[in-house]
Amino acid sequence: MSFDRAEATFWAAFLRNRNVDAGTAGDGAIPVAGGYAVYVAGTALTYAMGAGSARPLREDDCTAAEDFYAARAQPCRFELDEAVLARDEALLRARGYADEDLVLRVLGGPAAATPPKNGRIAVRTTTDRRAWTDLAMLAHAEAAVDAPALRRTLQTAAAAAQVLVIASLDGQDAGVGTVSLVGELGLLMGAAVLPALRGRGIYAALLAARLAIAHGRGATRGALKTTPDSPVERSALRAGFQPAELRRRVRREPV
């Protein structure tokens, strides 16, 4: 299964099985041409992913997604594989979709039981979602984003993940990440390292440890998503990952 379909399936399954209360009543996901339009209030999870991966997008797919987001007073946004966007661009442009200023790279590599090599770095699993989220917030301290939305997104990521991990350097907690499996693909998401401790092999240790966890749970491959030419991409390439997909986002405002 491709990363985009696996990611969409992962979030749809989480939302389908999530307890619903007053704060989450508007959350949900609907199928769209092999993917899902996903919405989690107050987070960055407000776009369709994996759409068009099973077949070309049609007018009714766009209408369903647009109505889904309009009911939540949101623009309709698609994150699409570059090849899907090129194939279905005429339809999307005719419906008023414009490009967002974001490009994302998906990289994949084999899952293998390879432990981190740096003896100063330890990676452990945790079930303490609050501690994981607090550390993740510190790791994103330099990000110019809406802090409440970021915390809500990280809280959702912690709730959805099958495994949470924390890396420490010489006993000091330094970075976080998550592991979740969809079929035989390990989704490696949510990784971040404290700004003051970057460049010391912590991300590489997080990557290796999560691949080992995924391998132990039956995964044959691992995959992650990041921005091109980022430190995360460079670290993944050094670890033997290969570029697999390029993703772009388009957006249509409610009418």
C-alpha cells in the first residue's frame, strides 16, 4: 500500500473508533477515490489525503469533499501525489482550486531490527501522552505556528499512534516520534528533536528505533513524510531511505 493511502486509512480508522463528545462531534472522515477527507477540529488535520490514488477524481468526489468541509466552515483542501495532481489538474482548476505553498516528500526504506549505534542516546517507548506532547511542543518551539492548534495536533497524534517513543541524550529527554502500522507498512510520524540538541544523531536514533519497532510488529517497510531538503530528509537518506512520492496541496474556498 502506498504511503498516501496508508496515511488516509490510518486517520480514518482512528476517527471511526474514537469516542465522540461535545468537543469532537464535528470530527470525521469520508472516503474519496481511494483516500479520505479528514477533519479534526482545532488541528492541522483538515485536508483530504490519498484522494485519487484508486482512480481519477470525478466531479462527485470533489462535491462530496467540498460539502464535507463546508459543513465545518472550512475550505476544501487536497494533499495529492504529484502524478495525481498532474492527471486531475484540469478538473481541479475548473472547480477553482489554487496551489498552496507547500511541497512534501515521502521517503521509504526497509524495516529492520537495527538498534541505534550511539551509546549516549537511548530510545524508549512510553504510554504517557501528556509527557510526550509536552516534549513535542518544546521540540517545535521555533515553529512559527498557532501554538494551541499545534498542541491539539500533537495531542491527536499521540492519541492515534500505536507506539510513542522518546529519545534521550545522556539521560536528558531530547526528541519524540511515533510508529503505527497499516498492513505491512510502518508509518513513522511525529518525529521532532529539541532545537538545542539537534545535529547529534538523535533523529537518526529515533528513526532506527522506530524501524526496529515496526519490524518487530510485522512491517516490511517504513515510510515518513517531510519537506524536501530538510534535516529530516537528509537523515533519512543517510539511513538508506529512498524518495518515493512528492505531494502538493491545493485549496478551494467555500462558495
